[in-house]
Amino acid sequence: MRIMAIIGAFVFSANEKEFHNMDKTIRYHYAKIKRIHAGTEYHAIGGRDESRTIAGRINALQSGSNPLDQLEQQAELKIELPIFLGTGRYLGLFVIEEIKTRETKIIDNGAAIQVDFTITLARTDGGLLSWIKGMIGSSIGGLL
């Protein structure tokens, strides 16, 4: 089995439970100050928000069971989940905000043999820079 990504305990794997797209959105926050006879001035406030959207299709479901059920159970816990790519790259801690599924190719027993899905995740940790700041702050605090 070739691992594509791991969300918590859920494993996306090539040729079984695979995704086709992973979109990343980072939103930076600014206060906008409108000025008379001049352009708008922007002041950085707060950190940033990061979200990921994973989309794909699962084919040939066996016995009508949906492999995404395990991911839905993790989402029900409403806890932060680490995400790793199959390369070992750590993407951060995320919560599952939304899971959309569309079952198609329904067979005679009512089971779908194809499921299209979209999963929306929101990052909850501050990222690498936040982690570094925390490490620096704790080491300075230890010196005082």
C-alpha cells in the first residue's frame, strides 16, 4: 500500500482511498484605513488562517461500506488531528470542518460503488513560525 496522506488515524492510499486534489488557502488579516486624497493604508493584525480542501473519488466500494466512515468518526470527536503526507512531510494540526460525499453508480442492493468526496480542514496550530516563537520564548523564560 502506498500512503498518500494520513489525517489522524485515517490513511489515504493510492488505488484504494485516494484523493486527486489538495488545495491550500492562507488568509492574512489587515485593518484597512481609508485616507482622504490618498490610497487605503493597510496594517497587519493578528496571525493568519490556513485551510486545506481535499477532493477525490473512491471506486469499487466493497459490500456498500464507505471507507470515509472512519474519517467521519474522527470528525465527530471534534479534536485536532495531525496531517502527514506520504513523503513524511508534516502539514500541521487541523480540525475537520466539513465532509461532503456524493454516492453514484448505485447497484441493485442499493450500495454505491463510487463516492466523490470533498473534505474541508482548518489549521489550528500557528504553524512553524509560531512553534519557533514558542521555543524561543520558553528557552528565554528558562533563563530568567
